[in-house]
Amino acid sequence: MRHRNRAIFWIWVVFVWCLPSAAMAGPWTKEKGKYYLKFSELYFRSNTFVAPSGERVQGTDYLAMTSALYGEFGLAKNLHVQLFLPWTFSRNAFSSSSTKYATVGLGDVLLGVQSTPFKIGQLPWALRLEGKIPLYDVQGAGGVNAQNFPALGDGQVDLTTWLSVGGSLWPKPIYFLGEVGYRRRTEFFYGQGNGLEFADGVTFRAQVGYTFAKRILIAGNINGVYSPTDDLVTQSFLTVGPAVAIHLANNFWLEMTADPMLWSKNNAPGTTWSVGISHKNE
């Protein structure tokens, strides 16, 4: 019975790592034939926006709403791929004008390959290579008012290598995990681009959570990027916020998060709110 309870607990821990943070699989690599799918809506508002030139402009009413599909798919033993596909509506409004400027389209797709190449006792761990691929031209708006339109992202390809480790305080239903990565920012742009050079940085994520009655999961998230380079375009930020998941039925879950930005550099400060429905076959 003790081993059975332990197995059940780890199954729930595996799910918790799918709480809605973009392309965040954690150290539990999907086995062959297993999958996790989630459709989510994200809402963000700020008094700052990022122009196509890369400049951060303050004193505006900036709104971004994103519909996103996220998935993890097991290809082989200890090997899975993951995908984050966003469709974003972003809108800018200035107090000095009644004109609003909106940008709509596909954003930054995240593609990842994750593996646990060998076991280290019972320690959950994994390596992941993640690519950020823009599906938009950052200079797409054009015209004399081009700089009034919010950009859908920085517009260039990034490559991030992640190391992910987890654990628990079993038999108490408390888990913890962390990820650290190195983000290589390239100068490869989709379309015209803007010619900016972004500095590399260190990325990090952590999560601590608790399971109530095997139906409600409550967690705390930390996410961030830090670059020591002091320029006007490379972003650094830190978010800290809660996440909740509620079991509905038949392996469907309702997931919610709030990620307030506590500190940022060259970024639009604000809080990202997310709600989603997920399903998995394990």
C-alpha cells in the first residue's frame, strides 16, 4: 500500500508541472505515447509597450490577449517534444489621441526537445533544448505611424538550454522543482527585422506546490531572465505568483495562474493572468 500511495502521488506531481507557464515541462519527461495538451487564454496590461524599433515607450494603455495551444508528446523512452503556439491581439492607446493601434497575429512559437538520458537514483531530472521561432516580421506595420503599433515580440530566434531537477517531501504531498538555463540570443530575424543585437542571459524557474485531496493543486511560481549586459533593448525580469489546478472529470483540468512582474529592465511591467483547460492520457 505504501508503494501504491507513493506512485499515485508522483503521478499527481507530474501533472502539476504542467501548470500554465509557457513551455514548462519540468523534470518529468513524457514516455512514448503519452501526451499533455492545454488551451489557454492569457491577459496582460501595462502602461508601457515595446515599439517595433525595440524602444520601450511609457505613458500608454497597452493590452495584450493571447490564445495559446501547448503540448507535450512522448516520442520514445525518456524523450519528448513540446510546442507552444500563441495567437496574440495587442492594442495600444494614447491619452493624447483617440486613435488606437492594434497588431494581430502569430507570436513567438516555442519548440523543445527534452530527454532524461540516464537515471540518477530516484531523482527526477531532465535536459531540454528550446527554440523560440518568431512567426511575424517585427517591422510588419510599416508607414509613418509604425512606431505606435505594439510589437508581437523581439522578432529574432533564441536558443535556450535547460537543466531541470525536482523532488518531494513524501509522504507529505509537497513537491518542489527548479530549472536553470542559458539563453543564446541570435541575430536571425524573420522578415526584415530591426537590426538590434540582444545580449545572452540566464533563465530560471522554480515551483513549490501542495496537493489537496488529489483534486486541487496549489503552487507558487518564480520565473525570470537576467542579463548582466546594460543596454536599452535586452530584457531582464522577475515574476512571482500563484497557480491553481482543479480536476474536472476524465483527466480534464481547469488551470489558472497570475504572474505579477516584481522587477523588470527593458520590459513592460504588469501582471499576466492565465486560465486554461488541459487534458492528458496518464
